[in-house]
Amino acid sequence: MCPEKHLPLYRITERHNIHRKMVTNKIYEPADRMAMLIEDCPDVLEMLGRFGIPLGFGEKTVAELCQAQEVDCYTFLCVVNYILNNVGDVDIQRLDVPTLMRYLRASHVYYLQFLLPFIREQLMACLDHETTLSRLILRLYDDYANEVNTHMQLEEDKVFPYVDSLLSGRHDNENSIDAFMSTHNNADTTLRELKNIMTRYLPSDVRTGNHLAHILYSLYRNETWLANHARVEEALLTPAIRMVEHRLRHSDVNRRLSQMISHGDAGELSARERDIVVGVVQGMSNKEIAEHLFISLNTVVTHRRNIARKLHIHSPAGLTIYAIVNNLVDISEICT
């Protein structure tokens, strides 16, 4: 006989909830069997399709399935553990941004092409379309769905192409992931109003009661799914993209410095222009250079303009680097 059989229902539920809490606090690892992970946390089922991992995986481990579907295992487990257990100890440098993008794009398809239309169909099936209240419920739901669609379309049009350009090595200095995410909003207010009206004011009978309750439950679940979607973007994607931006900016600075140094040898400059570079490096003003070389101040200004045009170097620091590399001055003279 099951020892729980004579326990009050609330005690059984409490014990099961405690067991589930203990299970979901587990941090899942590559060697864990995927079937075990799903038995512990059925919510993982909805994540699999977004990573492109099909069912029917037998006793294979998470690592084996990720490898078979060319999914970065570390990134997959970061998403799973973060959503299930709010685990924040993530090595951002190890995250695979293409894997994250694959997950987020598939999430958009799931919400916009399946989940939201499915819930609307369910509403249509059980509401009395002759009543004003039913029509208002549908209008409110459509407003909510449009808000979600607008938000995700903005990401499709702006954020995702920006990330794609970063991954291809192109950095737009006028944009950043933080600028895009500062406009990150959601449809919580409309959804909260919709749930409130359906819970408190929408009449139902025996025929429609269960159906409406199931739809309402789906709306609550949808709120959780969308919140998790936003959390993955904010806690995983955004810091990962910040690192890509930083790396590209650093690479761009190095490239520009290399161009400054190797744009051409000292032979590109005339002898007089080289003399002027040396004067600048030695800290002379234009007037001092003119007096030192016995030329006019206007001539010095013209030469400096030509030097900047030829070398694409405008600052004294850049000219100092150029002069050292091209042996126009001795570095020991600069350091003293």
C-alpha cells in the first residue's frame, strides 16, 4: 500500500512540491541523460525544438544530442539551468552566440506562428460571439498579441541583424546592444488586464468552463514563457554581445594603429616634412619649428597638413609612434 494514500491531499501536494523543488535545484551537466532531464523538468520539452533537438533520443546524454545536432552544449545547458534554476554563474566568454540566436529566433517562430494563434483559436471556439463582452475579450487579446508581435518584429528588424553583422566582423560604432535593449519592453499590462477580466467577469457554464480555464492557464504559462525569453536576452545574450563589441572595438583600434604605423615608410614624406615630424615629436610648437628650420609659420602649417593627409595621422602621439617605427628619432630621446 502506498504510504501516501491516507494523507490529506494538501500534504501529498506539499510533499510532491518539495520533491520537485529539490529536483529543479539540480544543475544539469553534459553527462546527464536528456530523458532524465525531461522527467525532472518537463518544461525543457518546449526548449528542445528551439535548439533543433528532436525527440526520440533514447538514453543519449545531453552532450551526445547537442553534438549530433551541432548545438553548443555549454550554451544549451546555460539556457536550461538559467531558466529552471536562475543560475547566474555563467562564463559569458564560453557562450556561443550563434546558438543563442538560433534559440531566440526559433522562440519567435514558436510564439508568433504557433502559440498566440493557437490561444486565439481556443478563445474563438468557446466565446459567444454575439455578446459585446466576448468581442471585447477578443479585441483585448488581439491588442496583446499585436504588442508581442511588434516587440519581436523590432528584434527581427533591428537587434538580430545587428548581432549578425557583429558575428561577421562588422561593427557599427553608432549602435550598441545596450542601446537596443534600452527599448526592451513587454506587454505585461495588457496581458494582466486580460487575465483579470477573464478570471473575474467572464461568465461560463459547464460546457465552456473547463475550456476557458484551460485558456486562462495557457495565458499564465505564456506570461512565464515570454518572461523567460526576455531574461535569456538580458542575462545571457546582452553580456555576450557586449564582449563581441569590445573585442571588435579593440581589434579596430589595433587595425587603425597598424595603419598609422605601416601606412607607408618615411620615404612617403619629403625631407622637410620628416624634419617637421621630428620637431613635433620633440615637443616644438609650429612657431618654434619655423624658427628652427628657418621657414615661415605658414609653410610649417602647410607641411603639417600634408603630413596628416599622407599618413592619416593627426595627433602628436601618432606622429611619435610613426617617427620611432621609421627611425626618425631614437626612442631614448623621447623617454628622457
